[in-house]
Amino acid sequence: MKLRAKYITNRSIFVEGSDMVSLLKGLGATNSDLDRLKLVSDNLYSDPTLPFRRSRNGRFCFDFSTSSVRRLEFQPFALSVEEDFKRHDSGQIRVFDEVQDELQLNTAFQALLVFKGMICHGVKTAERPRLDYSSDKWVCTLFNLRTVTTPAILGEPALEGVHTDGVDHTMTTYLGSQNMDLEANSAVTYMHDMNEETGAKYTDIKPQHLRSRVQHRHFLDTLLLVDTENKHSLSPVLPVDETKEATRDMLIFFTRRPVLKKGDGGHISEGIDSFEPHRELPMEVPLFLPGKVFAKGE
């Protein structure tokens, strides 16, 4: 609850991995599942549009009417320029391999979902157009990502430069890395105010728009930010040994309200925003939720 209060005031929090371990254990994570979580990215194989990335995703529903989070059926994924996401595949409908039971049934992963629900529930934010802010259900699109740098290609966690994720709340959790040069400022996250230019590279950002910088270095280091009020960018994955592959493994949780169903195609995700449960890969766990709705400054 102290972290939640800090999030409401600052609109972002960075939680050290050592603190996350104790929090997640308190929310049901076992030691064996924490160890397994470090290895789950070894089963990633490809990405639909980025050659330096391996990925899977899955959709989950934070249902505050039932105080639970459950797996949703498969849908493609898309982000648009209108959502402050400017890349060669903006507006493209992308199909990812699905997250499997080895991740969604992991108690440490489930505890991460519960943690995010506890922090974000009832937190008022700037609103995005064409989302239903009267709904008591949120969609969470989870990405398990491995960014890869080789002697032939540079791995960029945010090739798009300065951006938002088209959601209300973004959470990023570090699982590990191999041969990544942390001392050379690999994969540093820069947070900007909303006046920074969308698409600008991290090397071209304006100091007056820079709010903070963080670097995920330790297992479970976690950043949570209000995506409607912060843009962000990242530096690339740089290798210690340039002759070998360098990797960075992450869990990324995009959470937003449902798309309003107006039938005019005004939001890119209107036709791919189902809240039907996943029949082949069911999962549901209870949420613990604060009772009061807080606004900024309260």
C-alpha cells in the first residue's frame, strides 16, 4: 500500500527485485516457481515483425466485479500512431505465439498479476479516447520478450524510440540477461513528459522533457508507470563480448480499459478486444483490492 500511495503521487514506481521477491512470496509465489520464472524465456522462438526479438503473448482480464484475473481467448495485437506508437509496423495486425501454462500457472507470475491489480485498481489517470472508463474490466496483454544482440544485428527493446504503449498502465519486470553490458548503459529506460516528440531516439531526447531514468539490473526489478501520462524510450542491448550473442529477458504487462464498441473502426483494437475466456488454456486467480478510489494528490 505504501508503493501504491507512491504510484498515485509520482505516476510511476521502480521496485527493486529483492523487494519484489518478498512481496510476491506474500502473494503466493513459491521458491521453486521463482527459479522457474528465470528460465521461461528459453522457450521463445520468433517475433512477427522484429528480427532481433523472440516473443510470446497472452491476454488476461482484470475483472473487478469478481475480484479475479483470468486468461482470455487468443486475439491478434496492434498498436497505432494515434496511440503514440510510431514504428514500421504501426497499425499492423500482429499474431504472436501464445503464452503457455509453464508461465501462466507459475505462482510467481500470478503474483505479479495480483501485484499490478493491487497497485492500479481505482487509480484515476488521464483517459484515452475510445476506451470504456465505466467498465469494471480491464484487459492486460502480457508479453514475454527476449531481445537479442548478435555480431550481425543490434537488439533494441524500443526500436520505435519515444512512445507510449496505448494503454493506461504499463509494468515491466526483468527476468535476466546473458552477456549484456550493464555498465555501458544497456537497456536503460528513460521516462519523458508528454511533450517529448513521439518517435525520437533516446539519443535525441530533450533534457527538459526527461523525468527520470532507470535500469533493470536484477531479477524481478519492476517498473510501473501511468502510460497515459508518461512517454518512455530505451537504449539498446550492448554486449560485453561483441563476438557472442547478448540477451535480455522481460515480462511486459500492458493494461487498459476495454475499447468502446462503436462499430466504426475508430480504434484499431475494436475488432480484436474479446473478453471471452480461453477454452484451451484456462486460468483464474483471485485479486486482493484496495477499497477506496484515489485521485492524483489524494
